[in-house]
Amino acid sequence: SENGIPANTSQGEQATQTAQPPQAPPPAPPTPSVVDLSSRATTSVHTNMAPQPCLPSPSTAALPSARDTPSPIDPESIQVPVTYDPDPADLALSSVPGQEIFDPRKRKFSAEELKPQPMIKKARKVFIPEDLKDDKYWARRRKNNVAAKRSRDARRLKENQIAIRAGFLEKENAALRVEVADLRKELGRCKNILAKYESRHGPL
């Protein structure tokens, strides 16, 4: 070397390169972390959307509500105010002794009971000589008389009951006719109001 400069520059460069420490490799780019987008998307959707009211389906909306549908009424439960006070003596004649007093408001007769009864011709009497009227004859005669009286009493009792029941039904029928007339008048008034409303605002 001359004046401290090495004669071979290539050897100096090699020595310099050898003296330098090895450089670390460049760091690898960071691997992107996996993010669960389903939860974020669900959260954002539910957070940003305002709750909407549930709309009824057409089939449900078409059905009438329970308030608009009147409950069925048992005709037997309807009580019509009727002023009817039968004579107590007539009630006594229409009641079975020892049983409850006949009530024309509750007692009903079947169609079979209300059928007209045919006239029964009285049997022609047969003359019986006195010498043939023994104990057997009189026993049979008493038995027939008791049965005939029982039949007449039962028929008379039913006739009295039907007569009192018919009197009550006449009163009830008159009261119902008055009520029907009032209801028809009220119905006509409601129809007039409805017609005026539909003429202004259209049909319901």
C-alpha cells in the first residue's frame, strides 16, 4: 500500500462488506385478522332499524271482531213484561191438589196435547134386573164410576190449564205486538240515518 491506501481496491471493498453485519430481512406484512361480520351486520341492522308495528294479515283483517258479533240469545230466556193476574180460584181449579200452583207463564203443552178430542158417545144403558145385581156387579160398578170420575177430573184440569195458558198468551201476544211496532219504528229511523250518511260519505 502507498500512503495508507491499499493497492487493491477490490480487496478493500470485500473487507468492508465482510465487516458490515448482516441486515435482518424485512418484516412480513401483517396478516389481516378475521372479523366476524355477521354479528356486526346483525347489530347494525337491529340498531339502525326502528321497530315496526305488526300489520294484520288480510284474512285476519277481514274477520269481524268479537265486539261486532252479538252473542246468541236463547229465545226461552226472553221475558216479556205482561200484566196478567188470573183469578186465584181459577188457578186452584187448574192445579193438582197437593202440588205446586199452576203457572201459565211456564207451563207449555205439546202439539199432541192440543189436538181436538173427538166426541165420545155415551154408551146406551143396559137394564139389569135387581135380582142380578150381586156383590160382583156392585164392585164392578164402583170401579167404573171411580175410573170415569178420575178421567173427567183429569180432562177438566187440562182444559182449565189450557184456558188460563191461552189467556196469558193473548196478553203476551198483545205486548209483543206493541214491542214489534216500536222496534220497527226504531229500525226505520236507523235506516234513514244510515241512508243520509251513505249519501254524503259513500257506502260503508
